[in-house]
Amino acid sequence: MFLAKESGSVRLHRATMGSVTDDITIPGPRVLVVEDDQVQAFLVREALAGSGFSDVRIAATAHEADVVLATWTPDLLILDLGLPDGDGLS
């Protein structure tokens, strides 16, 4: 078996006698960035995209984060503690 990283996902290959018999695509991690500073949010998104993260969503307020989280579950949450409508912990 071997792993191959492709844009935003990982493919797991199982080889038998030199040929690939099974491919399993494992989606890349989903990330929610909660940041009210647009420049900071952009920089974080670009850094994550440059590292292979393809499913990155941005919320500028705690309320926006709640709306996103109602229908989507991230694997990782990057949270600003000083949001305009909350402290980032509540």
C-alpha cells in the first residue's frame, strides 16, 4: 500500500504484483477559519491552500460560524478569540 497526495485529498493505493488493484480517495481535511480581519482570513486561507487544504471556509463573526456549523462539520477550527459579536469561546 502507498499514499499519494493529490490536490485536497489523499489516495490510498493497494498494489498487487506491481499493479494497482484498489484506489480509495480520502478527502482532505475540512477547515473553518473564524476571523473578522479580512486580511488575516485571506492569509490563513492562502497558507492552508498552499499546504494542500482545499476545503477551507471563512466566517467573519461568531454568528456566521454558527450558521456554517449548522450544516457543515469541519475537521479543524481556527478561531479568533476577539470577534465583534463574541469572545470566540462562547
